[in-house]
Amino acid sequence: MSISTLAADTQMSAEPSGALSPAERRKVVWSSVIGTTVEWYDFLIYGTAAALVFNKLFFPSFDPVVGTIAAFGSYAVGFLARPLGGAIFGHFGDKLGRKAMLSLTIIIMGVGTFLIGCLPTYDQIGIWAPILLVILRLVQGLGIGGEWGGAVLMVVESVPDKRRGFFGSIVQLGYPLGVLSSIGVFALATQLPESDFLSWGWRIPFWASALLVGVGLFIRLRLHETPAFQRVKKQNTVAKLPVMEILTQHPRTFLTAVGLKVSEIGYVSVVTVFSISYVTVKLGLPRSVILNGLLIAAFIELFTIPLFGWMADRYGRRVMFFFACAFSILFAFPLFWLFDTADPTIIAITVAIALSLGQGIMFAIGAAWMSELFDARLRYTGASLGFQVGAALSGGFTPMIAAALLAWSGATWPISIYLIALALITVTATFFAPETAGKKID
């Protein structure tokens, strides 16, 4: 399924009640992709910097292994803030609308990211350096926690029922585009001499965010509210306390959404964050080996993510998730065996396969599926909380846990078992989740 068929698919599908015109729909989809790319760029450059820079500049007094764990701990803080961001912006997104929250989250993300690039290091201000770093990571986490749900709903609530999987997956292209831009700019920065890179070169990716945020904000301010939320307001059924209603009246649905997220985010955290440290420190290979592999994998996902979204509309959400979980279980040990060959080509291929099948399938489909689990009046809060709590429980701690397991055992087998356990949790959630492909949502 080519991305270029987006307009044709829109026109050929049955139109839902109150749907936008094809031209308006294209604007919503691509505006969401661009804005989400900016948000993911902001969030992801921190992960790359945590593996390459922060353990040296913000936690330098520790043993190198402990410093890496501490840097990944500050990375985890952003994930812990994401559920809070999901709850706050989900609450107001379900009460005031999707558009206003999207504009606010991109400003929050941009300010936090730019200020990280301005921070003095540990050598300059001592303990205040890691403290300020953690505070700004919290700001980033709040922003991305509220952003994802709004961006997805702007699209999912504006497209035909039988094409939600495909169009929802288009929004998820913001992630590989964010990977390409964040790692790409770091790959350029690492071409500097080591002293220049550690002195000022690492700051450039964070400062560049200001320009991207300006573009994303301009686009988002031009969007219209979704038809689904307009109907909720017209019917006067806006939820008073969406979070409480989700937790008290729909706990099973919420826990299902959380479970659907944990395997995918754990897998991608190992492959895109922990692996940078593993390949460069443990295996002693140049940074370019793993960074090039991640760039290739992200480029491939530009094509596989829309394909998986299209397949989810055709074959269903559950069968695709079961397949992805099976792959995650079977590939958990070979992932590190292939890394340990220290062959740059094999490592690049391994990363591409792991991301496309271990993360890409569930990530592509999850946008539509999590949104479909909740009614329109609770959808922003429900989808955001499910996504972000799952991300916090698994993705935030995974690089730190992986580094600690490696330090404890001196081997990667505990990390593989950990990935298998996460996949089994998602298998269970998939079993209990209803099939929603093609069904009408309000």
C-alpha cells in the first residue's frame, strides 16, 4: 500500500456521518504527521543523547556503567511524566477539544527541548546539572504524553470507518521520521572532533527544535475540530471527569490498552536506545555502526507502517498483533546473538528486522485500535492514558533495566527473557481486546 494512495482511498471509502471533505481530510492527516514528527524528534533526541553524551557530561563522577544506568534513568523520567501529560491533556481534550491541546503540547515540547540544549554541564554547575536535566525531561514527558492522543484522534475521528487502520498508521509515520531526523542530526554532529562534540556539538540537535516547532505550530493552528468531538458538544455529553470515569467505569478496557502497548515500546526501547550503548560500549564498535542501522530501519518503516495499517483494515487488528507478539518472542535471543557478531551489515539488518516486525506492526495498528476501544466523549483520555501508562511501565524503564541486567549477569540472556515476558503480557491483552476493524465508532 503506497502512501500516495491516501487521497484515492479516502474518496473510494464510505463516508461517515459528518465526515470532512477529501481535501480537508488530507490536510488533517498530513498536518498531524508533520506535527507528530516534530514532537517525536524532540522526545527521541534525548534518548540518543542519553546513550552518547549525558553519561559523560551530566553524570561523570560515576563508574561508566553506573553513569550509563543513571543517564537511562533520567531518560525514564520522561516516560513517567507521560501518563500525567496524557491525563491532563486528555481531560481538557475531551472537554475543550483536540485542536487546542495539540497546539499547547507542541509549545511545551519545544521549550523543554531547546532549554536542554542550553544547560550547563556537571563540571560547570555540579549537581544542579543533572537536576535541571531531569526537570526538563519531565517537561518533555508532559508534552508528548498529551500530544499523541490528540494527533491520532484528529485523524481517526475524521476518516471512513473501513480505513481507520491505514490512516491511523499514517500518523505513526511521525515516529520513524522523528528517528531519521533526530539520529540524522546526531550522526552529523558526531562527525565533529570528540572534544568539539562534547563541548557544543551535542547541543545543536536540541537548538534545532525551535525551528521545527515553529513550523509544526503554524500548521496545527490552521486545523479544525474533529466531527466526533463536535457531535459530543452538540449532544451536550461532554464528560466532567474523564480520567475518573475511565478508571472506575472502564478499568478492563483501560488495562487492555495498557497491555497492548508494553511489548512494542519495550522492544523499541532496547533496539533504539539500549543498543546504542551496547554496541558502542560493550562491543566497542564506532557509533556510526548502530546509528546507520537505526537510520536504515527507520527508512524502511516509512513503507512498512502504512502497509501494516492497510493489512489491519483488511485482516483485522488481533491477528496482526498475535503475529507481532510471536515474532517478539522468537527473536528475543537471536537479536543479541546477531549483535554479538560485531558485523556492521548484520547489525544493520538485525535492527531493521527487529523494528519492522517487533515494533512496527503493533505501533502502526495501535493508533486506531486504542482509539476504537473508547467512546468519543472519553477517547482522548482513554487512548492517551492507555498508550502512555504502557509506555511508562515498559519503555521508560527498559533501557535502565537492560543496562542493569547486563551489569548483573555480564550476558544478554536476562534481557531476552525480559522481552519475552513483555510480549506475553501483550498476548494476553490482545486475547481480551475486541476486534474493531471496520466497525462504526461514534
